[in-house]
Amino acid sequence: MAGRLEGKVAFITGAGRGQGRSHAIRLAAEGADIIAVDICAQIDTVPYPLSTPEDLAGTVSQVEALDRRIVAREADVRDEAGLKAAFDAGVAELGPVDIVLANAGIAPLSVHEDHAAWRDVIDVNLTGVFNTVEIAIPSMIERGRGPAGPGGRRHHRGRPVRGGTQRGTLLPRCDRGGPGADRKGSRGAGSADRRDKGGCPGLRGAQGRPGRRGGAAGPRRHRQRQRRHLRLR
């Protein structure tokens, strides 16, 4: 029985392990072929071990076990030329992409972060997402899909409209600068039809509901803000 993503191609950064690997496996289980990228090397300012070539090979084996194709390359999202070379190798073998998941990111979380750590976080978590989006857009337009942006909005000829069928999907990480790159993707894809989404993992309330970490539930907080806004008007 064909999955919901049968015949589609997904481009995933940070795919060597963790969430990136789980995304690759899940999309492959639904029928997608995968272009997987990971740095597979250590960044000096990150205190915990990053992925290794063996990790990326593990992702490859698990996707192939689902009888899906995968092209995996070692690349740093900060290096646009290297990332594009990895992406182009995947597209050459699998075809243009339908889904992009800008998952690669770091979180040093040091009490006394120096300027080098700050620059690395910005370069990976913001510039890396931008590079991923910038590289993917032409392929998605060629596919007739287009990328994704904030709030599940679909765009046509540069204007957001509600409703419509899902086309291409781009999932930047909002905790890693995703919405900014997300909006860049929406504007940069011109007139292609697309459905826009932003992924926000880790932002859960005290009881596991959407919201601030340890805070009130997101929907209730949103309603409170709406009421205050109406009173101010």
C-alpha cells in the first residue's frame, strides 16, 4: 500500500541522528526518498559530541530498510557551496525536492558563552537555515511545488491566502531562526503554489501543552492576548 508521500523527495539537514534521523525514517515510512545531510564533525564551541559518519551511515541503513532510496552527504550548513553540492548530488539521483526540513542546529547552553560560541550558533541556526532554504527553492519551483512559511499559510503569486491543497513543504526550525528564513522562502519562491509551515519542537507547556516552557497553555494565553488587544482598540 502506497504511503502518503509516495514519489516525493525530502531534503533533511542534521539527519545523522536524533530528530533529523527520526524525520528521515518517518518520511521514508510514508514513501518519500531522502536527501540526508549532516556535518559529521565537531564544532569547537559545542561542548557535547556532534554526529559522526557512523551516525549518518545508520540513518542510511534504516531508510534503506524501508525500501526507500537515500542520498547521504557530509556537509556543513554554514558552507553554502558545500551544502549545495550535497543537495545537487541528491537531486541528480532522486529528482527535484518536494519537502525541505531545515533541522540542523546547535545549542551550546554555556553559562559563560564567548563570542565564538555566539557566532557559531548564529551561523548554524540562522544562516544555516537561510542557506538550506536558498538552495532548495529553485528545485521546488522546478517540481511545481514551492516552499513553506509560517502558520500553515498557502501563497499564490506572492500573496498569502487561506485554504487550498498542500504542495511543497518547507519546515524550518522556529527555535533556530526558522520564521525569518520561512518568510524568506515564501517571498523568494515567486508565483509557485505552496503551503507554509514552521516547526517548533520543544515549546511545550507545564502539562505538555503548547506554550512557554513551564508556563500556561498556549491557546489560553493566546485568547487572553486577543481579549486585551480588543479592549485596547
